[in-house]
Amino acid sequence: MGGQSSWLPISVVVITRDEEDNIEGCLESVQWADDIVVVDAESRDRTVELCRKFTQRVFRRPWPGYAAQKAFAVAQARHEWVLSLDADERVSDALRAELATLIALRTECDGYYVPRLSSYLGKWIRRCGWYPGYQLRFFRKSKVGVAQSRVHEGFIVQGKVGYLRGELLHYSYRDLEENLQKLNRYSTLEALDRAAQTRVRWYDFVLHPLSEFLRKFVALGGTLEGTHGFVLCAMSAFQKMALYMKIWQLQHREQLMEAYQRAGAPRCQLEAVGDDASFGDHHHAQ
């Protein structure tokens, strides 16, 4: 896409799968970028077709997990400065202007955290611990690595890191059905990450969800978000309960399977779903 002096020498990278409802808005918000890279995990919908309206640099490959897919996407970037987005995010005008200024001034930093304003059931949320929700998304390609984790993967910058003021707009959780689907997926992935080092007792199923609800709804101002705040905090507590129950299930898988078989049921495998079968935005563990 190079050739126009008004375009910023920045590579925008996005990983996708079945994102036809989100991807056009995402890519429209970064049309000022000289290089747009999309890495698609074999979408079954029109995602790839829609991406090619904005860039020909669309790579299709099997899903290897979040960290590996993001590392591959960054590796395809043509410019030193890279902005990483999720398909349900948009770059605000203020953020675009701030990025242009940084490029023009030849900043000394090697990476930047970007504030993210997220919506929940149609309402922008500035409390409950969701805002500013800083994300390390703008960085030098030569200075970055990707943390290897199923659910809390993120970029690691070797060097000086700063903070930006322009916001990423995050269109998350359109309805409760989507919230429940993501809750189930994230709790499974996090349980797989933590099962080996977290010992779970029965009271963890109560204390951790209660603590999560009080922290977000009371201490972090969720009460000021009205009914949306209550529902968001209740779902966060439910996700915490699901997490500890799934950790407990993973740690007692053999006993549970033996008990299941002693009861005369068919042999089964109590295996949690691995990240090779999971995809989607997954950054709301604030």
C-alpha cells in the first residue's frame, strides 16, 4: 500500500477468525497506515474477502494459539513501528494523531501502552477496573516479543516504554450470549495455564467470586455504572467461579473419570478444551 506520503510508516497487524461482523470497522479506522497485515486462522465466513478490500497482505494459516499467531503477524510487518489490534477494536482520531506525532518526532521509547475504552452491552464503561485498561500495542518490531500464555498473552518490549493518551475503542460484549461464550472460553484457557501451580479448595469457589464482585462493583466504582455495572461485575464473579471449578476439575480428572466409570457410565475423557480450538478477543481479565 506504500507510495502516498500522507500515509504513516506504521504496520498495523490484526489476527482474525470468523470476524466478518467486526473487521471492516477495524480496518477502516487504520486506512492511514502504510502497511496492514491480517493473519487469518481459516475463517469460515467472509472475513478474508472483506479484508482484501483494505489490504492484499492477508495470510491464511491454521490456528497455532494466540501467542504464536501474533508473533507470526508481527514478523510480517514491513515497518519498524507496529500497532497490534484486535478485530473488534477501532483507532480513535486522537490516537491516530498521537501516533503521527511520535513518528515525526522520532521518539526515544521502544513501546507504548494505549488506553482502551470498552463497551459492555452497548454502554461505554469507565469504571469496574475497565478503564484506562492500558494495552501494550504500539512498539518497535526489533524490540518486541510475545509472552507464551494461553489467555494472558501479551507483548514484551525490551527497552523504554511510555503511555499514550489517545484511546483504542473496544466494541466488546454485544449481548449476554457473547459474554457467556467468552467467559467459558477464557476460564478454560486460564485454568489450563494455572492448574499446575494453583491448589484449589472448596471455599475458593465462594471467596474468589465474592472478592471479585466487591472489588469491581464497590472499590472500582461499578455502582456508578448502574445496571450495566452490576451485570458486568456479576459476570466477572461468575467467570472467577468457573475458573476455580475448572482448575479443580483438571487437578482431579483421574478420580472424576474413575468415579464416572464406577457408576456404569461409558468411558469418557474429562479433558478441557485446549486453545487450539479457541479463538476470540480475550483481554478482559482486569
